[in-house]
Amino acid sequence: MEVKLWNDKREREMYDNFAELYAIIKATERLEKAYVRDIIAPQEYELECQKLIAHFKTLASTLKDTVPSIERFADTYKMECPAAINRLVVSGVPATVEHRATAAASASTSAAIVAECVQNFITSMDSLKLNMVAVDQVHPLLSDLYASLNKLTILPPDFEGKTKMKEWIARLSKMGAADELTEQQARQLHFDLESSYNSFMAALPNAGT
């Protein structure tokens, strides 16, 4: 006795689409695992992944009424394809594209912090040149500089600028707000700032290129 899975052409088309969706999810899962295990080159992975994502989006749009939840579809057919669900449903772009976007955002953030550090170095040195040597004038500037240096993850914990600024902040904290740096102290601080600034610029990636 022949058992029919569908009653009419429309129902048959729906099951054909289910089979296609199942195949796309399974193929994406295999592709993700191959990429993670370094079995496939990033360029090849990205091309294949973009194709699968494009097919998936078209099919998911067609099946939106009959398959409102892709996760539920995967559960119903016991697919166990978490990587594919993440790539197709959650992310929607290949992992390589995600990584590039993350790297670009990180580079953008780092560039902003570098600019902040440079500004704080220059402001601190200029203030000393303008004879702004009172503790309540110098301390906030060095604190801002020290904070900005600590935000920059490319600098090692023992970076010269961090160490020297920390020492100066500790020294100033023991003085009164109205106290002023002596000429010798101001000269030494300016020297330490200039030295730290040069070390900072040398420590940046692609410095001097």
C-alpha cells in the first residue's frame, strides 16, 4: 500500500521546502564545523556561507507562515545544529565578516583612546609651561592622563608612562591643594611627561611608518 505524504500540489511543495530548509541547516552546521577546525580556507568558507545564508533567507521568507520559528523547526526534527542556527538566524553573516567588524570596531575604539592619551599628554606638558604648578591644577591633569593610559590595552602594565604618572599622583596626593611644585619638581615632571610621551608613541603599532 502506497502512503502519500501530501494531499495536493501545495502540500507537496511545502514538504519540498521543508526538505530544502533541513538541507540548508545541516550544510551550514557542517560548514561552521569545518571552518572552526581549519579544514576550509576563510575565503572559501565566506563564499559558501554567504550562499547558504542567501538561500536560507529566501526560503525562510517563503515559509514564514508555516515555519514561524526556525529553532522550533530544528527541535521538531531533532537536528541539533546550534552553530547553524546561530549563523543563519542570530548572526546572519559569515563568521569572517563578524570578525572583521569586531576588529574594525576595536581599532576604532583604540584610535579614540590613543587620541585621548596624546591630548592629555600635551595638555599636561603645556600647563607646566604656563606655570600652572599648583597641586589642584596638576593633579586632575595627571589623573586624566593615567586613566586614559590604563584604557589602552596595547600598553603593558609596567609601561613607563603608567608607572611614572602613578608615582606623581601619589606624591601630589600627600600635598595640600594650594601647594605648588618647586621649579625643580616642575622641571622633573615635565621631563617625565616628555619621556613617557616619546615611549608611548614608540609603543604604538606601526609607529614611525
